[in-house]
Amino acid sequence: MKTMIIFSNVNKWYGSYQALTNINAEISQGEVIVVCGPSGSGKSTLIRTVNRLEEIQSGQILYEGHDVHGTDANLNRLRSRIGFVFQSFNLFPHLSVLDNVILSPTKVKGMKASAAKKLALALLERVGMAHKANAYPAQLSGGQQQRVAIARALAMEPPVMLFDEPTSALDPEMVGEVLNVMRGLAKEGMTMMCVTHEMNFAREVADKIWFMDAGQILETADPVQFFNQPKHPRANRFISDLRAH
């Protein structure tokens, strides 16, 4: 199994505050990793280091063998190979749904407009949004906008998809429609790293769960082990709190 992402002794500070401490972990092709933990544990910071939305101060992150934070890293090439889905959708409000999805393949990859349109319509179909191709983001619900954002990320045909709390800005009834799209991607064998509070999704879809607290990965386990017999006392407390809610 090809290794896609390697974190090696990764440390990050904001001033005197250490946000990530000695992170060592790897993600193989086709794996679904769910990163969970209490608020402020460093989950979003960690996922944002992979495509260099956050800089690191020491250590190394390799993506497909390339040093992401190295001086010779080609950021545009790197980001075109990593799909990133944000909490807040980040669609261009002045572009239609279809044009939002077409933009990157034509501008970054130089894809012909006709081919990009065909790809975009197929992706919108896949996320259940083909009927809204000509609508604008403001005319869509949050769940619909997030599904378009996923289609947009997929339009670059990236080998890896990163999801940074993709459902946390949504009303509860819209969460399911976004998670269903993510489930579909996982079934198709997409390599995924997801920061999420959706523990049922984690239990069902993850190959591995990374439990973080205070900037460290305290436990790595498969879902059955993590939810039934977490080893680390902090993970145990986290699971107990979940059950109490």
C-alpha cells in the first residue's frame, strides 16, 4: 500500500503557544482517517498543515514523497493534488454552481471548457446537485453549498481529500446529506483525512481514528477498539463524555 502522507516530528507554535507537539503519523492510499478530540486540541491546525495553509516550525510533512514545507515545494502543484473542504464552503458568490466547479480545472489545469463542463456536471450529479447547476450559492442551503464545495474539490481529481469540520456550520438536518457524499467517496476508495465531531460517521467510515488533545495524537486505533476500549485515559474520558450526551 502506497503511503500518501507522512508526518514526522511535526511541531507548530503560535508565539509561545505550542499548537502541535511531535506529531508522527502516516496515511496510506485508500485509507479514511478521522481526527477527533476536544475543541482546541489541534485537529484543524494539523489538517491545515498538509496543504500548507498553516506553516510548521520543525519536522517534516511528506505528501506523495514531496516535502510540503520544504523551500522548493511547488505550492500550486501541491494544492491542485489535495482537495480541501472547509467549514465555511468558500464558494464564489458571483459564480453559478457550475462555474464554481469549472473554475479550477480550466484555470489551474488548463482543461478545455467543454471537458471541464462535462466533468463538473458528472460531479454535481454525484453529489446530488446537478439540478442546481445554474443556481448561485446564495440560493442554496448550507448543505447544498457544502456538497457543491465537495464537487469543486473533486474537479481537480486529487488523490487525497481533506475535510476540516465540513458539517460544523450546518443545521442538523443538513449534516446527513454531506456525510452521505463523504460515505460515497470512502466506499470508492478515496484517501481521506477528516476532522469531525460526527462520531457515528467516524465509527462507520474510518479505517483509523486519531485522537488528539493538547496538540498531540494520544491514540491511534480502529473504530471498534477506539469506541469500545480506548487505551489512553484522556480518550476514555472523551468517550464517556460522548456517551453522557
